[in-house]
Amino acid sequence: MNNKDLIQSVSQKAALTKQATEQLLHQTVRIITDTLKEGGDVKIQHFGTLEVRAHQARTVTNPRNGKKTQIPAKDVWTFKANTRLKDAVNNS
């Protein structure tokens, strides 16, 4: 499902215009992005949790040539699906 399909589906199920649905989707994504940028978690009931985790800097070895390379520290986002979502997908 792409963005256009999602907007179409939500607008039909929620009895909203496509423009209102598109605006709602964009604002939702913006709020989630801003929350993750600030280091917060986003918990959506019956869906899952988005959170940011800090990965420390580390040294790795290239298996092809044996050279050591430094990987800098960075923040990565993760998603943990809720049990209801897992069950719905696995029992479909």
C-alpha cells in the first residue's frame, strides 16, 4: 500500500474528504517525526511503539581486507509491534 492508497482507504472508512485525510496523515507523520527527533517514544494502542535508541561508536573489521574501521555513534529508530498486531498478521 502506498501513500495514495492509504489516503483513499482512510477517507472512505472515516467519511472524510481526500484533502482532509491527506492533511491529517501529513500532520500525524510530522508529529511522530518531531517526537522521535526529541528523543521521545510514540506508542499507538493496538499497533506498536516507535522509539529512538542510541548506538555507541564501535570499531569493526572488514572481512575482505582485515582493515579496522570506526563506525560513529548514532541514534536509530526501532518499531516494536503490539501483541494484537502480531496476532492479527500471523492469524490472517
